[in-house]
Amino acid sequence: MASSYTLMLFLCLSIFLIASTEMMAVEGRICERRSKTWTGFCGNTRGCDSQCKSWERASHGACHAQFPGFACFCYFSC
């Protein structure tokens, strides 16, 4: 009984791992770059996202910590 449970668990985990690696291959790579159009402190991720999409033709954007404060980063398909 225990060996059949172990075999079933192994098969389920194997299928899950194969499916997850296939999904990653389909998504593609995303490259991060600091915004060339955003100036100053980035405290509004929604504004950063909007500017990256409309001005820099990026997939999306977000504010992230970068010494000495926060900066807007845009994300593109590589």
C-alpha cells in the first residue's frame, strides 16, 4: 500500500514539474531597465506603470528601491 502511494506521489510531482517548465518556456524572458523618462522619487507604481507603457513601449513598470531612494523600472520582452 505504501509503495503504491509513493509511486502515485512521484508521478504527480513529475507531471507538475514538467508542466511548470513548459509554462516558463512559453512566457519568455523579461528584461528590466531603469526608466529613461521618469525623474525624481518614484512613490507611485501606478504612474510608473502608465508612463512605461505609454512613453517607453514597455510591458509594464514598477517602483523599486535603489539607493538612495526609489526609482521607476520598466519591463520589456527580451
